Amino acid sequence: MQSRSSSLRSRASAFAVALLALLVVVPAARAAVPASFPAAGELVRPSVAVRARPSLAAPRVGVLTEFRPDFRRRIVLALGVRPDPKRAELMWYRISLPGRPNGRTGWVRGDGVALQPVRTEIVVRRGRRTLELHRGGRLVLHTRVAVGAPGMETPLGLFYVTAGFRPADAFLGSYALETSAYSRLSEWPGGGVVGIHGTSQPWSLGRAVSHGCIRVSNAAALRLKRLVPLGTPIRVLR
């Protein structure tokens, strides 16, 4: 009987060792890298450190929380991907960072975000005062806009849609998209966040009259509400 018990313990020990070896050899599954960029999505951790370079040793340039101050989920836009120089299994995404100055980017760990390729893009041509919406490479909306007045020009660069809402103020029209761009006016709502929104002053379209926001007709604003997902890139050109 004792010999049989010893044999069972021996087999159990051998099985445990084999299982441990298998766990060591097989790497942990990681989130799939998007098939193309740009890609947008949400944080999957309560907070994610943003670093200056794609490395755990790089300086931290900020921290993103899973939820915004208004309790909405935070959306990020990734522009590219790179493996960690010391840990090939760890991927880093270069993301667009909202805030001043405009145009900043940083790197976040791939296991902190869940991303999907983006098929939509908004192009604003400041000089022509037009907005185009492209989806899957096809133009689906072309409309006139109002842009920032002299001294309060709508900023140029690459931004993205961070939120959408129905304004309480009729001046902002039927619908508004919050963007990651910031105007020159820090006292503007949200610290100067640039919006793409409808207007109660349709006569202003085609002119440079705003505080930096991009005004569209109320009809166009409602089309943007239907067609533009959060994370959509926005290119503001001269």
C-alpha cells in the first residue's frame, strides 16, 4: 500500500512539473495589434502611463485615466506601433495627446488599450472654409464651415474626435463634436477645447468669425452625429 501511495505521489509530482514547464514555455496571450493605423479605442486599465519613448525606462510625460472628468470613457487615437527594445512580446502604441501645446504624442503599453482601425477621417481646409468627411476612402460629406477669426485661428494639425454631445446652448446648434485640439483662448469652455458644432447663425458659415471652433450647419452637424465615430482623425489644413 505504501508503495502504491508513493507511486501516485511520484506521478502527481511529475505532472505538476510538466504543467509548470508548459506554462513557462508558452507565452501569455496578448491583444491583437490592429491591422492598420490610425486606430482608435478605449483604455482597459484604470490608468495608463504615457512615456516619451516606447520603453519602460523612458520618462513619463503623463498619465491617462480610464474615465474622463465627465465620467465618459476616454478615447485614444493611435498613430503607429513599435515593439519594446528589450521585450519583443511587449508592444507600444504612439498616441495623439490632447492638450497644450497641440500636436504632442506619447507612447503607451499595448496591454493598456483596446484598438480598432479607423475608417473615417475629417479634413478641414481652413483657407477654403470647407469640411470633408471621408469614410473608407470615399467622400461622404462636403460642407461650408466658419473658422477662427484673425488672432483666434483654428489650429492646424492632426487631431481627433474625443466626444459628442447635444449642446444645451442653442448658439452651438443641433450637435457638437469635441476634438483634441485647443484654441488660443484658454478661458474658453474646457480650457479652450475646439469643437465642430452646429450654429444658430448660419450666415457666419464661410467666414472666419469664431473663437477657434469649426461651425457647420445644423443639418451637417446631425449628419456628423450619425456618421462620425469617436476616435475619428481630424486634419486641419491651411
